[in-house]
Amino acid sequence: MTVHRTFPKSPLAALTDARLVRPFSYIDGKWRGAPDGAAIAVTNPADGEWLGEVAALSAADATEAVDAADRAFATWSETLPQERARLLRRWQALMLEHQEDLALLMTLEQGKPLSEARGEIAYAADFIEFYAEETRRPNIEGVTSHLPDAEVELWREPMGVAALITPWNFPSAMLTRKAAAALAAGCTILAHPSAETPFSALALAELAERAGFPPGVFNVVTGAAPTIVEPWTQDPRVRVLSFTGSTEVGRLLYRQCAGSVKSLIMELGGHAPVIVFKGADLDQAVTETIKAKFATTGQDCLGANRIFVERAIYDAFVEKFTAATQALSMAKGLDDADLGPLMNEKAVQKQEAHVADALAKGAVLKCGGRRRDDLGPLFYAPTVLADVPDNADILHEETFGPVAAILPFDTEEEVVAKANATEYGLVAYVHSQDPRRIYRVSRKLQFGMVAVNRTKVTGAPIPFGGMKQSGLGREGARQGLEAFTEIKYVCRDWG
């Protein structure tokens, strides 16, 4: 019998519901640790304080999870859509019921401000509600026959076992966006959360168990990513793999999955441009660009990485944007400031490297550009770099932090070409009041999503995803469910 361990000295003890803190993996309806007791420590990025540990399972354990999901698929795929919807709705209700605990847990392990964590829990729950409603939608589709005396139908059927690999920056929303769609489609799931933020995923597994999902349908396996994920990429019973993370890791998974020809859903890196044309509402453009740059302390694939401003309004924009950046507050997540810590030392070093490189090549530092050692080793001050030259690393590499790079442009053709000059193509932001220009630029930008005069565009009803090396497929919307299904064509002759 596995005994639930508690962490009396951990800040996680502040949760109202102690059983949301789970140090074990969840496989086949059972909580289990590593047979050899191996564990991974989890700390608070705001201060390095120990939060607890989670089981570090083996490759053999990962394969056992596939066994469980494969067994459960036979029944789950035949479960009536309304029953799958009922369980999803119950899971969503439990998430909202425990929203404060889930937000506190996320802030402690991820570092984001508490208000952002609350918003993420609500956002994550929206995906479950949306896919509970979509569960009944994939009906048989009739097609006009091209053959005499033949009846033609297209059936959408669940693919099978789905492996879901989720990142540390949105540990709840990225899991529900994938899991709710897969479960609604009739797939069983294997989830592997980031080792830096595993407690959020395990808390969702606890609530899924309370909601009543049958054993083997919902599995969460913790441990070192190569140890857990590689067996899944090789196993032919895992028919689809959904990954959110860096383009570099996405390429690796792409190669690993080739041998078993899996279906892949990948949301990879981004290098989002912001384009501000003269005639735009300047104050609105500044406000929205602050959101696009500094949400989640810049640790967001949708984060603004390159800010292009038409020369006629360039100086005014830089002045207003710098003032707005200097007004941002920074503190530990529980203090609920505008910005929190970065996730790890490597992330801080990347900010330092990008700033040093840009300054050495002629950029102008308007504010920030240093660590906030008074707050902790992983805090980096919100930073504005102006007049950033085209050869600066920050204009070609994803920064994933609170450093804003601004540069002027002169013509529409010039800025579109520069915006598109990247291997990434996730999202672009455009600010203009000219409808013809908005149409032209939106058509020319090589990005999967274009936000015009606003920042917030994502949500359960929209197909989230990018072009080029920013990913494959779409998550959210009807397309997100269809990604976990295959089309079967049936042609009947009644004789």
C-alpha cells in the first residue's frame, strides 16, 4: 500500500486541500512512487525554497503506463460521448472549486504572480468545458457517392493512446488544452509534465480521479524527460504525440517518432514581431505591447521579441514604452506584482547575454539591464533596448524573458520582410488604424496567428498554432479535437 507523504515544512502545506499535493505518479488509477525511491526535488524559483519532491520513474514504468492506457482505450473509445462529456464537466467543476489552491500551488512552483496563476486556472478550465461540449460533435459524415449503387461515409475515430508533453511556463493550461481534446475524442492519455513544475499536473490528475475517470484513461508519469518520453516515442501503441516546448526539442522528438510514424501536434518556439505604424493609437499600442512583452515575465512563446516602430513615431513610442516599463513592479509571485522571477539560472544568463551583445553592437539601454539581486538570484529587471541593430542576437533568437528590443522602420515592405525573416511563425502583433494596411500586412505575415490592435487572442474556441518551425497542427477549437482522430472511409454496397 502506498502511503501519501506530506510536506509539513513546505509552503505547499498552506493549501486548503492537502491531497492536491501529490509526490507520486498516477498510472492505471493508482498513485505510485519509483521502486528504488528515486525522486526529483522541486523548488520555488522566487527564493530557492524546497517545496517537495516527485517520483522519478524509470523507462520500464513509462512502458507500464502505455500498457495501462492501451488496455483502457478499448473501453474508453467505446464510451458514449455524453458519458465522456459528463466526466469532463465534473473535472472542470472540481478545478474551479479548487481554483485558489491550484493557483497558489502554481505560483509556488512556477513563480508567476498569483493573479496570473488564477487567470491560468480559469483559462485551463475553459478548455475542459469547451471539449466537453465538443465531445458529441464528431459525427459520421455522408458523402455523395462517386460509384453506382454505393453508399459512402466518413467516420472520425480516436487514434488511440496519446502522449502529452507539457512545459513549465503554463503547467495547467497546456495540460488541459491537450488532455481535454484527447479525452473528448476517445483517446487515453499519458502526460509527462516538466520536472520543474510537476505538482500542477499531479493536482489535475488528483481531480481527474475524483471526477471518476476510469483507471488507465488518465495517466501522469514524472521523471527525467529522456527516460520517460523516449519509450513513448518508440512504442507503436502510442499513436499520437502532442508537445509544447522549444523548437530544438521538437526536432528531436520529430526524429524519434519517425520510426513508428506517429501523428504529431507540436507548439514550438516563437519570435513574435510587434509592428506599430504611424497613425496607430500610440497609447493603446504601448499598453498592448507591454502586455505582449512582459506577461509571465516574458516567458511565453507568444511574447513580443522584436518591436518595430515606424520612424515618424519612434521616439515618442520609445519614451512612453520605457516609462511604462519602469512603472512595472517586480516581486515574488505571492506578492502579486506585475513580474516575478525567471524559471532558472540559464534563463537569467540568456537575458544577460542578449543585452550584452546588443549593447556591444550599438543598442541603447533605456532601463533595466541588470539582475535584481535585492529580490533574489533569478530576478532580472524589465529592460528596454532601443536602436537595436539588425545583427543583434536578440533579433534572431527567442529571448524568453523581460527584455524588450525596439528598432525603427521606414516602409511597410521593409518591416514585413524583417518580421518574416525568421524560422519561427507563431504570432505577430500589428497596430494600425488603416483597414487596407491591416488587411495587406495580415495577409503577408508568415505567422499562424495575427493580433491587430490587441494582445489577447487565444482561447478554447480558436485554433492555436504556428507556421514554419513554430509547430505542426493546431490546438484548441474543433481542429484541436480532430487532431486526435483519424478518418475512416467506408464504402458500402447493399447488394
